[in-house]
Amino acid sequence: MFEPPVQRLIDELARLPGIGRKSAQRLAFHLLHVEEADAVRLGDAIVAMRREVRLCIRCFNVTADEQCSICRDTRRDPSVVCVVERAQDIPVLERTQEFAGRYHVLGGAISPIEGIGPDQLRMQELVRRMDDEGIEEVIAATNPTVEGDTTALYLARLLKPLGVRVTRLASGLPVGGDLDYADEITLGRALAGRKEL
């Protein structure tokens, strides 16, 4: 449809998650009209990221060093580990400024439909960390989905026999939310997880 170099860029951009054909086309034409230095800087940033970023040897967060900045931070509590599905979940939790422990990235969630079982996730690496680091509590911060709940339950079954306290992020109504707009599952979880005032 377009000249081969433009079409190739559109095809590559459309392969990115959340980018459809029309968005890819808009991005490609935007890049076509920016200063060449801006386009080169974007390309260089992508290449540098691919060459320089790797996974932390302890928690599997993304890092440019052997260990990520969170694992290297001696002020953080090493006895509490927050387990997340993906590395991009960590900044979301960090923005709350409520958690001062460490993390462990599983690399996904258990999903039999997609052929993802516990063996495809970093479960055994987490178990090895229990003894090595003296972990006392694991917070299952997996997504509130069927797969996330299944993964959290599996973590509890795996870790509780080791004497580790396993907790789950609370779920329910958002602050400032209206009951009229809440779905039944969210309301049910809010009722089940209610606390005494």
C-alpha cells in the first residue's frame, strides 16, 4: 500500500502490544516528518535498551547491572517480598510509597488455557530465595483475574509449608468510587474483605 520502507515500519509498529494498524500508520508518518536527529535518537534508544538491559539475577526485574537498584538498596526490608507477574508492575507499586521490601517477578501467571503452568514461571527461583534471604512474608501482588488468583493460591500452597506468611493484596471498591458503578465481583470482594472500624 505504501512505499516499502514506510510499510515495513508500519508492519513492525503494528506488532507492538496495544498498537493497531491505524496507530502504527500514524506513528510511522509522525516519524517520517520529525527531524532526522529525533528519529535517530529514538532508534538509538531502542538499540541501547536491547543491548544494555537484562534481568536482575535476584528478582528478575529489569536492570542495566547484575542486580536492580531495589535489590541493591540496603534500606529495604529483605524479609518481605512482593511477588508480581511482570517487571512493569513494580513501578506501579513503588509509586504508592507504601512498600519498602523487595520484589520477585514471576514472568506471568498460571494459565492452563495458554499452556502456562508453574514450571514456566519463576516459582523455583522464589523458593530458593526463601532460605538464602530469610524471607518471612510473601505478598502475592498478582492481577485480580482468574489467572492471578490461581497463581496467588498456588504460591500460598507452595510457600506456607516452608513457614512463610503469604498475603494477598486487598481488592474492592476504589477510593471515591460509586456503588452504582461497581460490578458484582468487585462488590463481593469488598464485602468479603471488609475490616472492623
